[in-house]
Amino acid sequence: MTFKREAWVTYCALVPVVTGVMIASGGEPSFHLYGFIMCISRAFKSVLQGILLSSEG
């Protein structure tokens, strides 16, 4: 999102985390895709807002 490149080790370290979240949320009986999408969109809005507010231009 910020076009910042991280080291490949960082991306490799995130693979078990993402896999664990997918397994945990897939087995959750109260999991709703709509709620998940709303949480992701809210996080996206917060990141975008932080980028826009920190910009010099």
C-alpha cells in the first residue's frame, strides 16, 4: 500500500501467521464474510488516512 519493500525474510515470516489466521477463522462457527470484509475495509481506511495526513504535499 505504501509501496515500501520489505526484506524477503519478513514476507516468509508472515506465511505461518496468515495460515494460522485462515485456519482459525475457517473453523470459527460465528465467522461472517461480510464482517471480515468490513474489518479489512476499515483497516484500509485507517492506513490510507494515515498516509494522507502524514504527506507533506
